[in-house]
Amino acid sequence: MQLFSLEQIHNKVIHFPIALLSTSVLFDLIGFYSDNKKMYSTSWYLLILGTLSALSAVLTGFIADETQGHMSEPFPIFTTHGSTQIFASLLFLSLLIWRYVNIRTETKPTFVYLVASIAGILILFYGGHLGAVIAGRI
């Protein structure tokens, strides 16, 4: 029995972006409707950590794909777990950059930002579902 495998680390890493990014969006929504400025800064730091963890999940996913091989045909994007999660990760990276460039780290996000972040979470959850199907959990 092997105690550690680079292929198995993906199964451990994937939960961080799901938790961190969805909590970031939740805090933005709470702040948006309550006008609590502390929610925005908390959301900002969660967005940073969530995006970094999403990128590490994508990297470990490429390692795990050595056994699955589903990324040999990445299109159409929303039918392949890896492609869907790469798309979601790039969306959150774009939101992080947009928020940083517009100096909205601790201010109220726009309605368009909120809609895009909610769409990103839905895409992330759907990609997670596709991954669970590959892993035989569904």
C-alpha cells in the first residue's frame, strides 16, 4: 500500500476552491445586501485563496489525468470535467484581476461582478459533478 501518490493529491486539493470561492461569493452577496464593508474585504481574501487553490487543483488534475485520460478530448468544454474546471478557474482568475485593477478589494462589487461570480460558482459545481462521475462517486 502506497501512503502518498501525486495522483491522489488531486482528490484532496479539489475541496478548497469549492469551499473558498463559494464562501467568497456568499460574503459578497451578504455585503451587497447588508452594506457591511467587512464582508467585502473578507470576500477579497477568500477570492485570492480560492483562486490559488483552484489553480493548484487544475495542476494536480493534469497529474491525475494520467490515469483517466479524459483530457485527450477536451471539447466541447462543458462535457469534460477538466475543461469545465479550467474554464471556471480562468473565470475566477479574471474576476480576481478585474477586482484588483478596479481597486474593489474592499468596496461594494458591481451587479455584473456578482452575476459573473455566481455563474462561476455554478460552473465550478457542475464541473465538480462531472469529476464525481469520473471518480465513480455518482
